[in-house]
Amino acid sequence: MAGVAHAFVPGHVTGFFTTHTDADPTKTGSQGGGVCLSDGVTVTVERASESAVRLNGEPIDIEAVTRVLDTLQVNATVSGETSLPLGSGFGVSGALALGTAFAANIVFGRQLSENELTTIAHGAEVQAGTGLGDVVAQARGGIPIRLEPGGPQHNYLDGIPATARVEYYVLGSLSTDDVLGGDTTNITTAGKAALSQVVNEPTLTSFMQASRTFSRESGLLTEDVQSVISDVAEAGGDAAMAMLGETVFALGTGLSDAGYDPAICEIHHPGAVVLQSDEQ
Amino acid sequence: MAGVAHAFVPGHVTGFFTTHTDADPTKTGSQGGGVCLSDGVTVTVERASESAVRLNGEPIDIEAVTRVLDTLQVNATVSGETSLPLGSGFGVSGALALGTAFAANIVFGRQLSENELTTIAHGAEVQAGTGLGDVVAQARGGIPIRLEPGGPQHNYLDGIPATARVEYYVLGSLSTDDVLGGDTTNITTAGKAALSQVVNEPTLTSFMQASRTFSRESGLLTEDVQSVISDVAEAGGDAAMAMLGETVFALGTGLSDAGYDPAICEIHHPGAVVLQSDEQ
């Protein structure tokens, strides 16, 4: 057992999704599609007499993380470092939960598999109400297509075989809990249509188109986000809204070409990884 | 559609495996465990009037690659570049087949998903008799545990949440076709025992132990390989035999510490990836 361990979990931008609720949190989740980002969260877990969570050095309460620690029956200090904002559609809470599971597994010698750790983090995120599909996508990496909802025992994932530079621009935040706690009928109808389109044509171009249509038909598109997406289109680029956040992401140099000053990263293929430890 | 596309596929060292034959090649395959390596094969696919395959600049006949091109109904020049030897347990033929599928999908605008491309390459490798589990492991990356045999529609994969430096030392080659064409009862019995051990304790230490036991009980261990593994153990390291090749792989600095001059790489987590293209 190591005294401290580190894990990296990519950010994940969802382009479209459906919602599925079940009494079993590991069967609850979403279908959908998204992009894993090289901008993510580095999570450090260390033994402690009392658990505490910090994000970029500041104390923070992230229910999904607390639930992971409770499930593993451990007390630990969890420190996350990221350039991504919380609540803007990058799956930061999911990344913290999954990174906590991966790193705590090493520190406390729990000897769980990747699927088991992903199941724990997915269940924690679902029960906290902060996400439905980020965790399983972040565990996989690349451009995950979630064909079936739920944790690794229940879902079925595929991927778009592509890679790209990704730019993103954050206008504000949206509360996942508020959106998922309301009527999600329109979301699921629009999400199923988008999924069908991407399954028929699993390319990045088709993914971006499906995501734009989803954001309109689900009713989640805000005026400010629409305005940025239009600017990118006018400049010849390809952008969409990150669910659930007031955030625009674009392929290549889409946002830069439209005159914005975006953050720049790449699609990240490895998924969640343990970075180092004494014993693995 | 791009004129040329590139893909990278990690090498894959199998530690233990079972064999399962089915009339459907996508249901044929193996359970088992292995390690994906940062040493792999970069595959370039280019349109051509007649198909041709080269490995490190030399013309070569790889049936699994020809079968992938036939399935996609394309003529192409396939060029593989690798530092790994063929026939020594690194999954080079599987990497060539999978890389061909990923890159040809871009060049010829086939719009197939990662699972569909993996299914095609897995089926091609099975029909060529050159492998049962490398392709699905190489598509996943990391330290894949193949809990069920077959392609992505039928198998079930998990992984060991760890990473490590890996050293390897090649003594000679073994013919996969000869081994898999003979009586595989002992292999499958030993493979199931090893899988059970690693499922109970999904750590790298347990994986190496299970792999060593498998190599003895399956009858595949050669005297020369055993001698190197013993040298590494005497130097305090952890080594096992790469299936199917006369190759030893070790964690950390195991082979170096025992006085060998091994090749050095890392565990590779992304799995097969498209490197670049005009349109993805």
C-alpha cells in the first residue's frame, strides 16, 4: 500500500444525451456522445484521519467524491488540480470522483479493477445528481458513444475513430442538478435522434452536427451560446454547446478563427489513468 | 476522403489466455490478460490500384491485413513501421490488421465506428490463424483483462488500474498457428486458472504471478525463457513469458538489474488511435 497516489482523468464535453433512471444507480445513466479532453483533473489521494477535499488548493464539498470515499470505507485527503471550471460542462465532478476511486484504490490496497472503480464513481455521481454519463466516458477516453446507459456492467460503449485539436470558450455555468431534476422528455427525444445520426455516421463532423441539433431541440441552447456557435460557423468552423454548461467547444481553430480567445487542447484517448504509485 | 491516413496501434504482450472456437469468427477468440506497450506499429494507408503491404520498408504477406482490405473492399498500399519483431509475442500482425482498418476507414470514407473496425480486424486475425485476443486488447489499451472471448459485440473487457515501465528481451520466435492448431486443452485449463486469480486480485503483481504459473502449466514455457525469468527473480525482479513468443517481459528494471540489455518502453493506455487525416 502506497502512502499517496495520483490519477489523471480527462475532461469530458457531452454533445448530446438521453436520461435513464433506475432504482439501481449502476443502471441509471445516459446514452449520448462526447469528447474527452487533454485538459482534465489530476487527483492526489493521501491517507488522513479525517476526509477533506480540495480543488486547486481551496476546500470544496463534492458529494460524488465523498460518496466514493464512503463506498471504499476510507478517510483521505483528496486534492484536485485542474484548469477546467466546475459547472460548465467539462465533467469536473465526475473526474474528481473517478480520480479519487483510481488513486484511493492504490493508497488503500483495495485491489479493485478498472470497471469496479468506474462503477463506484458512476454510482456516486448519479446519487449526487451531478452527472449521468461523464464517468463512464472519462474512464474510456477518446470520443465515446454511449449506446446503452449505466455503469460498465450494464452499458455498451463505442467510439468515433478520429482525433482533433479542440478549442473551448466558457460563457457561464448551468446546474446539472436543476436540468436533470426537471422534465427531461425533450432531452431524451432529441438525444435519441442525435445518437441515431452518429451511430449511422460515426465521424466528428456528424457528431458536431448532431450536437448542434440536439442543443436546439432539447431546449438547452442559450442565446449567448447560439451567438458564439454562429460566429464560428460564419468563420467556416464547426462548434457546438457543451452539456451541461454555458460553454462552446469547436474543432481545430474554429473559435480562434472567429476572433475568440479560447482554451486549446486535444482529444485525449487514454481515459482515466493511475499516474504513479509505490505498488500497483 | 483523405489520400493518406496514419494510425498507431500498441504492441500487446499476452501473459495468459484460453482458446474458444466458434463458426463465427467474431465469436471466436480468447479470454486472458496482457499489457499494451508504447512500442507498437505505425500504419500508413494510401490508395493504390493494387494492394501491397510493407513492414519497415520490406514487402511482406500478412494474411490478416489482406483480409481487412478485402472486407473493406479497397485496394491500398499499407506500410507498417515498428521496432517490434514479428512472431515473438507482441501482436504485430494484429496491430497491422487493426491499424489498416483504422487508417483505411479514413482514406476511403467508410464511416465505421471503432467497434466495427475492431470487429473487422479481429475477424481477419482469427481467420488468418495468427491471433485470438491481441486485436481487441490493442483497441482498448492499458492492461486489458479479457473476461469473455470474441470481438466487441460479444466480449467483455476489464483492466488493471496501474501503469509501469516495461522491459522486454527477445530470444526467438514461436508460430501462433502451430500452437493454436494443436491440442489447446492444457492452455485453456491453465488460462482459466490464471484469469480467475487476476479477477480476484487485479494488480500487476498478481498478473505477473498468474502469467508465470500459466506458462509452466500450459506447457508453453521453454527452457531458455525459464532461465531468463529465473535470473530476473534472483535479481529481485518480476518477469514472465510473452505469449506466443520466445520473449521475456519484466516490470520496472527487472531485466536490466539481471544484467540483460532489454528494450525499454511503457504501458500504453490509449489503445489504437488515428494519428491524423484530412477528414475524420
